[in-house]
Amino acid sequence: MPQFDVTTFSSQIFWLLICFAFLCIIMAKFLVPRLIAVLEEREHRIQEDRNQADILNAKRETLRKENLASLADARSKAHALLHQAMQEAHQTKANRISFLDDELITKTKKIRSNIELQAHKILSNIDPLVSQVVKSTAPRLLGQPLSLKQIEEILKKKRKIN
């Protein structure tokens, strides 16, 4: 094998050093600056993205706080509206109950006066009926008939007692 031949070692080492130096120079001149530029660009983008993420997080936080504040405001307004509606409902209920109580009292008075009027009419027309009933039942109960005059006297005495 030629690479293990001792007589060619010096020429192999020479060309190895020349190729290695040539490749190192090409890498140092062309490849490494490009890699450094790409890495710097990547680092720059990452930093910009981090800055933008921080800005967006700050905006998100302010928006969240504004949202919570507006939500709390909306809740307090809803609570106030609900409280006002409840007060109006209670006031309406109280007014309605008062109106119905007054109407019930008025109707009750009217019905009582009608009942008293009807009772007075009935009681004023009951004397002839009572007289007839007493006249027809007195002979059976007392064994003797009563005259209309006697019956009227009994009814007058009874009215005076009551």
C-alpha cells in the first residue's frame, strides 16, 4: 500500500499540510463569516421576537386589567339595575295591595249595607207570615186558637225584648 511506504511520507505530509492550510483559509475567509452572520442574524431575530413578546404580554396584561375593570363595572351596573327593579316591583306590589285593600273595604261595606237592607226588608215583611204560622200552629200546641190581636201583642213584646 502506498500510504504506508516510508519513502513517500514526506511528500504526503507536505500535501496534507498544504490541503489543510488551504481548507482552513477557505473556511476562515468564506464559511466562518457566513456562519457567524447567520448566527448573529438568528440571535437578532430571537431578541426581536423576545422584545415583541414582552410588548405583547404587557398589552395583554393591560387589556386583561381593562377587561376585568369593565366586567366589574358591568356587574355593578347590573346589580344596581336589579336592585332598582326589585324596589320598583316592591313599590308596585305595595301600591297594588293598598288599592286592593281599599277596594275590598269598599265592596265589603257595600255588601254589608245591602245585607242589612235586605234583612230589614225581610224582617219588616215577616210579621204577617209569623202571624199566619202562629195562628195555624197555636191551636195544635196550645189547644186553643189565638186572635190576630193577641198574636200582634206577643210580637210587639218580643221586639221590645230584642
